[in-house]
Amino acid sequence: MERDVEAEARAHRLEDAVSFASLDCVGPLLPQLGVSSLDLDALREGLRASLRAHGEALLEGEAGDLAARLEEHLSPRDRWLFDRFFEHTFYDVHDENPHWSAWDYLFHHCAKRAEAHDALGLPAARRNEVLAQYVHLCDVGEIMAQHASLLEGMGSDWDVEVFVRRGWFPQSDNGAPPRLVRSSATARRCQIFVRWLVARLSEVELRDVHRAAMRLADDLTVWLPEPLRDLRSLDAAIADPPESRP
């Protein structure tokens, strides 16, 4: 039978995301990553129960289905929050979250390089306001410091088990989970910035920024699987959960 490489990669990434969110050194940071659970302890226990059940099924020779285990062990609201985190915020490399990764890269490029300031396609005063807000909102230094504090010592028994099972090396800034905290926090801060931007700019300005960003992405050879999505549609995709969700 022919392997479904894409499905295998997604399943592996889902295991990474569930393992990551279940960690004691990550759990307190989850609200800052967009997982605003009403009970973080229950959420993490549900994630861990899902991983255990998934592992037991694999050991017994059954087909693993971690998504189904999450359905069993998480409340509907927590499942919705985790799915949003997995689809839009959690990523390791650019091609796992290309649109948010690309937008952040393009804004960062414009903010950090004086010669690129005009590439946003906005008048100078508006452009300066937008870039200043990007720099203000998208700094991940504080959350990285919080994560480093949570990583001090040997870590909890659960965390050590996950590190070994996933082959993660937390003592390195370029290892996981620090690398995953940085990329996910970067995506989440960019989402907060984009929400501000969508509320701040007119429809004409948003279209101008989108056109300018597509040109800049081409100039910088930013890989995308499809044309760069516009900011309003990206913001709508990460809308907060309905208050009626239990």
C-alpha cells in the first residue's frame, strides 16, 4: 500500500503539538499562545491522557489515532482551542505555518531595515505607526524568559519523559521545546498585531498592504503553497471561540 507522506507528517506534527502543550514547562504559557482554557490543569491532563491512550494503542499493534483520543479526553471548548493552536499558531519550520510565518517575516523585514520601510505600501505617517506597533507587540523576549525560568532544574518527571520520547534537547536555545516556544509565540504575537491592524486600517489600506506584501514576498523569494492570504481572512480564521462553548 502506498504511503501517505503528507498524512504521516501531519500525524507526527500533531504528536509534537500535543506533547509540547502537555509539558509543565509550557503549560503556564499556554494562555499567551492563544490557548485560553478555563482550566489549564484539566487541559494538560486531557492532553497527557490522550498521549497515553495513543501510545497504548500503538503498543498493542492498533492503528494510532491521536485526534480521536483528543476528542475523548478534552472538553469541546478545549478541543476547539487546541485545534486553533495546532492549525494556526504551533509550528517548527516555515512550511508548517507558511502564511503567518510569511507575514511575520515581511513585517520584521520592513521594521528592521530602513531601506524597506516603504515596502508596506502605506504613507509615511501610517507606515511608521504600523511598524512601531509591530515592534511593540511582537517582542517575544518576556515569554522566552518565563519559559527559561520554568525550565530551570531537571524538569518534572512528565517533562523528562516527553523530552526522551520526542528526542528533544531543552538545554539548547535551538532545541525543543525552546525553539517551539519561540516560533509559536512569534506566530501568536503576530496574530495579536494583525487583529490590531485589521481594526486600525481601512479596507483600501489593507488591500494596499496585501498587494505590497505579495510583491515583497516575491522579491524575497518567500515560499508559499498558494498566494499570500490577506490579513482580514487570516484574522477571521483565528476568531475567539463562541462564549457558549463549555
